[in-house]
Amino acid sequence: MSAKESITHPGIVDHVTEDSIFVMVLAKSACSSCHAKGMCNIAEMEEKLVEVKKDQNMDFSKGDGVTVSMNRSLGGKAVLLGYIVPFFLLIAVLVGVLFLTGNEGAAGLSAILILIPYYWLLYKYRDKLKQTFSFSIE
């Protein structure tokens, strides 16, 4: 995968199992390179644990420095599933229930409650999504 096609992050191997390698990646917000980050207190850095499916020829141990990568196009899919679809689902239910009942409270509650089955479905299909949104080690 070329640099334009993938997103890469340096990381450190946290632990290794029989079929997976878990890598600790320091996730930085977009603010981290901003010259005013010290003034607005929005800048954040957070450690994330990333699971990489282990190939037979991979031999890593705890503490090894690695670079994890993911296909750049998967970022858009993640944003779509995590933010855009639920937003439009929420708005559609809000407007639909408000139009049908005229009750703002019922519309607001229905709009929020519709997110429960949506995120439950994402959770139910997490194994399939995990195959789609897979990381690799370069």
C-alpha cells in the first residue's frame, strides 16, 4: 500500500496472542500541530489499542516498535457508519414522528431511541466490520 492509499501510525506492541498482535498507538487530534493548541485546551492525545490479525510470518514481541496502517478509504466508511448514517436516521425519525403526531416530546424521544437498534446492529455485526476495518503492520 502506498502512502497516499493508507493511513499509518507508529506504535509499540502491547501484547501478542496466538492469532493477533495488539499495538498501542498514540492518537493525536488534528489540533496537535496547531500553534495555538496551548491556549484553547482542545488539543488531546490518547492511547488506543489496535488489534492486527497475525500472519504466520509475523514474529513480534512486547515492546517492539511497529507501524500500523489502514486503507485510507476505510476512514470515510467509518465516518459514514459512525456519524453520518445515525445523524440522518435521527433527523428522519424526528421529522417523521413530528409530522405524524405533532408531539415534539415523542418525536425527540423516538429520534434518540432509534439509535439504540442502529448501534445494536453495528455491535451485532462487529466481527464482519472487524474484517472490513482491519489494520496491518508495515
